[in-house]
Amino acid sequence: DAPYLTPHPFRGKRNEPAYVAFVCEQLAQLRGVTSEEIAQATTAVAQTFFAFP
């Protein structure tokens, strides 16, 4: 969706799914929670949105 919006330390490179873990860690730091909590929350949203079992 956003091939040109890479996370700051990767600017100049094409965005790719490998950066998801980095983004998760950064978001967790900003929110004051663990990256596991972010992963659980985003997984729950995806399961609901896409009607996964």
C-alpha cells in the first residue's frame, strides 16, 4: 500500500513487510505497552475485519 513510506531508519529503500516488526516495536514504545500487546490488538482487529475464525 505504501511502497515509499518506509520507517525512518530505512528511508530511501522500498517499503516491505519485513519492517512490520520494527513498526510494531516503535508503536509499542510510543504507547507505553509491549510489542506483544500491539501484535495481539492488531491481530484481533484483522480477525474481526476480515471475519477470520
